[in-house]
Amino acid sequence: MTTTENGLRIGLALSGGGGRCFAQIGALQALEEEGFRVAAIAANSTAAVLGALYAACRDARAVESIVRTTDLSTLLEPDGSTGLLGHDGIERLLEQYAPATFEELLIPLAVPTVDIERAELLIFRTGPLRPPVCASNAFPGLFVPVEYRGRHLMDGGIINNFPVDVIRTLCDAPAVAIDVRPPAAGPLDLDAPTRRTLLGKVASLFGQGVPNTIDILMQAYSITQARLIEMTCALHPPNVWLRPELPAEFDVQDFSRLDEAFDAGYRAVKESVVSGGLGDLLRGDGD
């Protein structure tokens, strides 16, 4: 185990998961309390935004305060030409609370994106910060692609929604992965009325029957991701894999359950310290 005078160094891999990513804020606070120091972060989708905020300040309570005092609905503004969501709101958030470039962050950060035209996975860790983070958060069918360096970039989760392999390239510290993805398997209530999720609201603009189609597409996306991540984690297993206990019905598009998610992430770290995993790292048994 590598230590510094400020704590035990770890590399942090954060999965995507929409509103479920709020659990990662609670986990970060608990990690700080237990004496861990984040040496690098690899994060995708909503976690890329949270990871950028944390890498800018190295303070979980500050990130929690930002999220609690931000009207999240202002981050989701329709793009005038397509009807999909644009990125102006998230860009303003990052402009206010994070530096302009990756190099200025207090913690090294890497975010996966996908060139949607060339089917290429691109990992950004240098240069301007805001375009790659916005692109990593650009869920297909919900956000417009980000035009950057002659490419059209979207959610890195299309190929890699849990960058446990990427964190190994950033630092040699033990890798701690915080996985808040929704379960791949689960019933679909196809006869239920439209849920008031973000995707449901967008889908309702297009007529009857589409909300059910959105549910099916989301489930299909989760299934594909689960299989890809199984292979990635088999090749690049993290030292500690934390799965906060979030209810299966906690929708990725539900950003109103911050307290519940925060508590789940906080408990996951504290329990791992007591029962093993993180406790083994603290004892020096997890290298």
C-alpha cells in the first residue's frame, strides 16, 4: 500500500448511472473520513461531471453542497434545433466550479467518450475539460452529440460505462470501483402509465406507446453494458468493488433522491471498512 502524509492513496473508478451516481458523493465523503486519498479518477457519464467537480476541489462536502444548491432542471435545456437536450447548463456548472483544463485539476481525471460516427472509444485526460465531460454525459437519444476536434462525441458508456481498466493507466495505487449501475435484469411494467422520468417526458412528445419503447431501450442498453463490463472487470479486476445498495426501482433519470443515494454510498464504504475490502487496504492486505 502506498501512503502519503495525507492518507492512503487509491485510484477511483466511477460507473455511470444518472441520478444513482449521487451515491458516489456519499462514498467519497466516507472515504475521506476513513483516511483514503484519491490519487486519480476515471469516470463516465453523470459520474464524469461529479468526478470533475471532485477533482477540482478534493472535497466531497463541497461537491455535495454544489449539487444541493444547484437547480438540476437548469442543466437540462433543450437544444433549439433538434429537440434533444443541449449541454449549456452543464458547461455553466463546470465553468463555475471547475478549471478550464484537465491539467489544472487537483486530481488527475480521465473520461471515456465515443465518436458516434467512427465507433471509436476516446479517453480524454488532457486539454480543455468541459467538452469531453459533456460528451461523456451525452446519453444517446437524450442529448445532442458534442462537436469537438472534428468529431461527434457521446456517452462513453456506449462502450465503457465502468472504466476500471482506465484507472489502471492513471496511477499505480489500488483501484477502488464504485458501481451504481441499475440492475440489468428486472420486470418491465409495460402497461403502466408514463413515468415522470426525464426520458419519459421526452418520449411523451412523440405520441402513444413510445414511453414503453424507452423502457425497453433502457433495459436493452443495461443488458449490453452488463455483458461488456463483465469482460472488462475479468481482465482488469479492481482491488475493491463497491456496490451501494440502491433500490432496483431507483431510476437513472431520477435526480430527486439525493439523500437516499448519498446514504447508500456512505454506508457502502463504512461497511467495507469493517467487513473487508477497504479494511484489507487499510491493513495493507489488499495490494
